[in-house]
Amino acid sequence: MKNRIQVLQRRFKSLGIANFLISRLSNIRWLCGYTGSNGILLVTGRDAYFITDGRYKNQAHEQVKNAHVFIYEPYKSMAESFIRELKINKEINFRGRVGIEALWMNVNFAEHFKSVFPKSDLISTENVVEDLMMVKEKSEITSIRKAVEISDRVLAEVLPMVKPGITENDLSAEITYLHKKYGAQKDAFETIVASGHRSALPHGIASGKKIEKGDIITFDMGCFVDGYPSDMTRTVVLGKATAKQREIYAIVKESQAKAVEAIKPGRKCYEIDSLARKIISDAGYGDKFTHGLGHGLGVEVHSKPALSGLSKTTLKSGMVVTVEPGIYIEGWGGVRIEDDVIVTEDGCEVMNKSPKELIEL
Ligand code: ZN
Ligand code: ZN
């Protein structure tokens, strides 16, 4: 792992800041390697300081790279302890502009900081570290690839378990179990198993509903390996598919394939979204595709760049995105197909190997 803190420091000039307080945990993780659930990182022009509480003492000393580690005392707030440490440390000068992550900074912390360092200016920023993370390093892609392989293997093992009477929750529990059994740390998000009319819910997490013959079933599943996720959706039918199920499936499949075909360096994210959306709109279901085409995949399952109509980001080699069009018809059901895709030098590579033909179980 290269020194990512230095990569951030090189951005200070253009951001017009002298120091940067990082509070989003996934950004802290990416910058210095810490995986715990509490902490804050200060990056100065020349150095970096990380603070967390006593529960993470050993972990922080083991994991944190390229930053000094402070552990704060029990019964004192993080803001109070960290700010006191910063005050004692004469190397740090807070007379200048201090960047903060506007979407993640705790208001209490910011107010306390301001009262102790009245000469500092807190400057709101957005997506500074998130932007640095978009193009993946080789090791990050290796981890995502492993996670994708595990999810492919798990789905292949779970599909034969789909029988009338089994519940969505039963299937989701099997997915969680098998993810871990095959080496994942945990599920990347709460598994979606949405059957029959419930498949019309784009985020229908598994319920106690029993699977019935004729149900269309959406599986949206993923797992973490070394802190990096997979995220895959497949839609299947229990029994023989109806003409309508085939029709909707074929439209989504074509939309997904056309989007993947178009992904290459230099394309804008919104162009890929609109290509996929056009196929669904031309088929008459434009208003049933109710979300963006996909999202970046990184230390957060939903990372940058978004493959959405709003994103003007240009695709670059090394970015990893999901491609997941869907059609959702209330009272009838829905279909979504999702793959994880790496942008390569001259196009892209779909990592998932799970079949995309309509599977009738
Ligand atoms: Zn998904
Ligand atoms: Zn997704």
C-alpha cells in the first residue's frame, strides 16, 4: 500500500487548507489502515495524528500506518481528549484553514475545536478522500475479485435449495453462513431475497415469506474480503417462467449488456446510465426503472463514481462499478441483474461468473 496520506497532503494546496480532520471511518481506514469503529484522523502538512479510545488500543498500534496514535482516557469525550492532545503538541499549528468533511464531521467536535482554537477556520469539503479512492490499486482489485468469487460460489450452492415452502429468511441465512464459510469476513450488506410480489421492492430485504411455485425471486448479495465488497444481483423463477416474466427479464438483460459493452475509459457515467435507461424506456418501462444504473465499489459498498444520470465523472482504468438495471412493477414483481465491473485500459471486465440467462428452478 503506497502512502495514501501523502497523496492527500498533495491536495492541500488546491483545497486551500493547512490541515485536514478526517472523520468518516472508511476514509480513515483507507488512509491509515485502521478498521475499528471509533476514531478521528488529523492530517497536517507534514504529519498525521490518529486518536481512538481504549478498546482499540492494541488494534490501533498494530494497524495504523503513517500516523501517530493517541488513545484517549475513559470518561472523557473524544473531542475533549483529542483537542487537548493537539494543544499540547507544539508541532501542530491551528492558526490556518482546517479542512473538515462536511458530510461526516460531528457538530459537537467542530464547536469544541473552534472554542479551543479560535484562530482556526474550519473549511467544509466534500468527497476529497472519496475521489482519491475511485481508481483502485492492484491489491484492492484482488480483494474485490476474491469477494466476487465467493458470492458466485455461494449463489450456485443456494439456488438448488430454493423449493416451495422455504422462506426468504432461510435462504438469506444460508447465504450469510456460506459467505463466511468460504472465507468472507461478513455480508457486505443485508441480503435481499425478494420473491413473488415482493420482488417489486428494489431493496426488499429477506422476510418470513415462503417461496411459492411461479415466484420470481431476486437475490442481491455480497460479502467483504479484506474490507472490500462484492455486490451481485440475480433474478430467477421457481418453476416455468410466464411470458411476461420472460419479457421483462429479456429487457433488463439487454439493458445490462448494452451498458457493460459501453463501459471504457473516457466515457461519462451519465452516458452509460442513459444508454441502459433508453432500452428500458423504449420497451415502455422507463418509469419502472426507479434508481441509478450502478455505483462504485470500494471500502464502502456504495462508493464513487455513481453510474447515474447526475454523475459527470469520466470513467478511468482501475475504477470498479456495479451495473444493475431493474424493472419493478407493483403488485406483479421485479427483475434486476447486477454485475461488478472493472474499467480496463481499453474497455471493461465483468468479474461475476454467475449465469445471466433466465434460470428456471
Ligand atoms: Zn446489489
Ligand atoms: Zn449495488
